[in-house]
Amino acid sequence: MKIKTFLVNFGKLAIGFLVFPSILFAASFNATITVNTSQGQHQISSYIYGSNTELTGAENFTAMRQGGNRLTGYNWENNASNAGSDWNQSSDNFMTSVMGIPDSKANIPAITVTAFIDSCRNHNRFSLITLPMAGYVAADKKGTVSVAETAPSPRWKKTVFKKPSAISAVPDTTDSCVYSDEMMNYLETKYAAASDMWLGGCNLDNEPALWPSTHPRLHPDTPTCQELIDKSIALATVVKNIDQKPLIFGPVTYGFGEMYNFQGAKDWATLKGSYNWFMDLYLDKMKAASQTAGKRLLDVLDMHWYSEAMGNNERIVGATDPANRDNAIARMQAPRTLWDKHYVENSWIGQYYATYLPLLPKVQASIDTYYPGTKIGFTEYNYGGEGHISGGIAMSDVLGIYGKYGVDFGFYWPADQATNFTTSAFKLYRNYDGSNSTFGGLSVSAATSDSVRSSVYSSVVSQTNMELHIILLNKNIDSSMSATVSISGGAQYQSIKVWSFDSSSSAITQKLSPPSISNNSFTLSVPRLTACHCVLTAGASIRKNVASALLRRSFKIINSRGMGPMLDYDFPLAEKGVVSLYSLRGSLIKRSGPVSGRGTIALDRETGPMTEGSYLAVWKPARAACIQSIVTVSR
């Protein structure tokens, strides 16, 4: 089980201050749900539905990661790796064995990596590999490494990012070094004829602040902030010099302690300056290095998040009794730490570092300030109770939050032996009907009057397919929820189907008697501890009109001498509408109008020059369906 509990330099932590609202235990409750298909629109990243391991095969994962402690000591030349503290400091053939690679092929260079990439390609998944960066990798597969054999020793080979001599197509396994650029060149050569996404991304190692704990024979000394930054820049540069397509993920933090001050690194006080936390420093240094290199060296700000929330005086992740009432309640509330400023979790983070919560707005603010355009990824996360309904609801909530609040990558890491309710959560979004039908790709506005006891997430399939998907969660442990759902935004919906799982079973079943829809409103009775996926279909004439209007849209960027970039629009309808320009994360950049017909809008007026990049342009009239398109500003 992989659960992070390392708390250095935080002092003695007193837990137990949070009292859950009494309304959690009311006999019954009503919730007002509002959905607006023309507001809050942004594309949901398909890569938030990822994992670090296969589960049942029915989850329809979109992304897979080859990561964890094993990869810190992985030698691509012979596929040896070191388990560190996870298993007797053993250097062995675990990587090939666990992947079913026969011993006769176990020494083929990088075969564990290429087998992983090939599997992802066969399943049309994003593949994320891990590049060792700590300094040494396993030289052999001879078992336990003793204290006396701590690196440097013959049991290890030194990791060198850039080979000082010519790169070879076949690595020299007799020398004392392993070269990162040679590995990337090996992969680039193997997949040269593949598509641009032959390799999705590269992790810059794994949880570096914990190297002395997880790998004391490999990196016994406590790393510094500067060490991590220097190594991150050097390795990312090597990767991008070989191939600029793979995304760079860093710094792969284990949790809040590493995000805050790099686990109390001895040089943090010197480097801190005006930075609020280590994430600011890391982003700023990676941006400066990228400007020097002339290419982006950090694509995804990578974090691990094993919830520290407490219930029944124990942590919700790895709880001895995840079905305990207080523990289950804490688990289902814990996802609010990601987004809800009105919620403070019962944890040492909530007690002493509440100003850094909610987490997603805090992280996004750092990105916007120090390295705009960096994506957000959680390459390991867990909320516990994976074999209990509370874990299924928490996971369903997290997946909805990732889509609603613009997370770009998510890779679940199992912590419990039973994961049947985790499977249900993924299937709710990715395979709710057993035919790999999925939640929509375009997030739209959805809100509930009771965010403590319920959650709601909504999407349509695309700009031209207004099939509406609504995820409804009843997080109440005692009573049912009467959810009154009202829909606005243009399309009129005529039919509904409902799938759900609940406390009685992790199996997803279809509701035989779904509610009726009247004037775009319906009331759904949701039993206690239940997760629902509602699919609504619009009338044929409405779908045709919406599709026709969208297909006739016309947005484009033109450059005018002396005026800068202009947004050119051409609308066939006589009705006037407001033109809005949004970032791809949904933030409003500019607004103009109402306008109709044909015209242009000077983008550099009012709020200053527009930066280069892609934006979402939206024309919203009072009655007709909105028209929208992605446009790119260049200078």
C-alpha cells in the first residue's frame, strides 16, 4: 500500500477540530439543481480518466502511467530496478516479471517501457513514463542492496542525462553509466513512424523529497530545492532536444509537505524570497530556464494527493474501518478541499495551512503568476474506501471536479485490495451502460443548492451534439434526496435515462422507470449514498436547428496593421448577441456587443494587448443557440 505520511518540520499536530454540519443527518432533504447548457462551457480533458494500473478492464481508462518508487532506480539498458524501502532494498527483475515479459527477453533495452507504450497505443491511451533523475539506477538483479553497497558502488550505475560522446543505437551495458538522452533517442527511433502522440509524457522521476526514505541506498542525502530544480531543467532539456512532443511532468510531489517547502529542505529559507510556497519557486525557475532554452521545459505541474482528511480519529486513506460512519462521511466531504472555499477539512493541512486551500484555485494562481499555460496533473491520488460506497461516491465526485475545474491529467493509484466501487466510479463516466458510452466532452454549468449533501456535474457531447449528461451524487449517509432539476440554455429535452450504483451494490444498473420531463424540468428521487448518471435527449427538430446554427458559425482572427489582431465574425441570424472571448480554462477575457451580421472586434482594446494562444469565442443571442469556436491569436 502506498500512503504518504511523512510530516517533517510541521510540529505536533492536533486533529479533531471539525464538526460536521447537523444537516448531514436530517431525515430527508430536497436539492435544487440548475443546469445551463450555454454557460460555463469548456472542453473536459479526456486524460483525467487515467490510472496507474489496470483494474477490471471495464473502466475504459483514457491514460496510463508507468510510475511509482520502482521507477526511481530503473535501468533501461537491462530493465533492472530497485524496490527501495518498499521491499528489502531489492534490485531485481520485478519490472519485467510484473508485465509478463519472459526471462528470455528481460534484458532487451527498455522493453518494459516499450511494452507499456505499445499497450497504451493498442488501447488508444495517453502513455506517461518515468525518467530516473535521483542519480543512480540498479546495475543488476541480484536482490538486496546492503548499507555497505550504498551508491556509489558496483551495485549501481550512474545516471547521466547527456552522453558526452556520440549516442549509440544500442546501449553499452559494460560501462558504469546509463544515459537519459540515449534512452529517449532509442524510443524516438523505435516510434519514428508513429503519430505525434507516440509517447504521451515523461515524469521527472517520482516524489523527490522522499528519496532518502524510499531509496536510502540510492540517494541517502536529503535533496535540496536547488538540486531538484537543476536536475529538472537538465533532464527536461535533454528530452526536448531529442523530441519536443512528449509532455514534461514535474516536480511529481508526494503531497502538501513537498508542495509547501520541499519537505523542509535546508535551502528553502534561502531561496524562498517572496515566493509563497515551493510550487511558486519551481514554476518560476522552470519558466526562466524555458525562456533560455527557447522551448517549454515544463508542460504539466504534477502532484500526488493522498487525502490527509480524518474521520473516526484515523485517516480516510488506509483506514482500518472505511465503513465507519464518521470515516465514510469525512471521505465523501474530502473532495471539497479541491475547490470549495467554504470547506475546511479535518486534517493537519486544514488546521495549520488552510490559507493554501482550496487546492485547485491555489495551484492555478501560482501557474498564472509564474508560468502561464502550464497544465495541472494529479499522477497519483486516492481517497480511500475503494471497496465501500463512500469511496465510490468520493471518486465520482473527484472525477466530476477534475472535469469542471479544468484539471488536465488524473491517474488513480489503488491503496486498498478491494476496488469495486472505484471501478463503478470510473464506469459511471466512461462505461455506464456496458457499451463504453461516456460522459460528455464539453462541460456546462451545473449547481446544487446543497453542496454538503449532494454534488452535480453536467456536460454535453459537443458543440453540435446537445445530448445532455448529468452526474448526481447523494452523499447523505441516512436519507434520500429529492432533486428538482431545471435546465436552460436553448435545447428542449424530451427523454431521460438514468443509470446508478448505490450502497447495496457496486453494480451499475439502469432505472426502469425514469422521471418524466416537463418544460425542461424533472424531479429525481435519489436514494441515500447513490451515484447517478442521467442522459437527456433533445427533440429531433431542436437538435437539427442547433446543429445547423453551429455549422454556419463563422469566427476567425485577422491581423490589421496598426490595430493588432481582430476577431472577425459572420452570423447568419438577424438577432443580436453578445460576443465573449474566454481562455480555454473558462476565464472571461473580453466581452463585446450585442452585435449581429458581419463585423470585427479589435482585441487589443480595453484590457490591453492579447497574448498569443488559443481562445474560445462565443456569440450568445437571447433566444437562439449560442455559436462558438476555438480561435488562435498570433502576431
